[in-house]
Amino acid sequence: MDEVRLLLAAAERLEELAARTTGGTWTVTGLLASRPELVARFADGGTEHVAEARARTAAWIATLSPALAAPLAGWLRSAAREPADPHALAVARLLAG
């Protein structure tokens, strides 16, 4: 697979995974039993415990494992040039909270 196709396939995989996982804004809200409680908050005010939707979220969590940190950080550093890549800035803003 050439590099362009690889990049496009990776982008498509992320979009497919995101479309089938629990949406909303995920926040850690404390402990549930002895585990962190992760809650998805939706625009309509509803919430869902992400653990309750594990069938939809497992592939997303596995894909965005700590193994993604080094290449993602490298991409952000390489995009930190004038003018900054707007997609890298969008990722950076989400990571910054």
C-alpha cells in the first residue's frame, strides 16, 4: 500500500470507529466500585456510562492505545510550523482540553 493510501485508510478507520462507539464528551467523574467512572455526556443533556457500551467502545480504546502517543506527538511537533496545520491545531486543542 502506498503512503497516500495508507494515510487515507487510517483516516477512514478512525472515522468508522468513532461512528460506532459511544459519542459525546467523555469525562472521568470519580470512581465506580474501584474503577474510574467514565461517562459520555451528550448535547441533549443525556449521559451514558462508557463501560455499559463496551461492545461499541472496545475497538476505539484498543486503537487509541498508548502506542499511538509517540507517532501522534511526532506529528504534532512536525506540524508546529508557520502556518500551523489546521487539523493538527484541532487535535492539539482537543488534547489540551
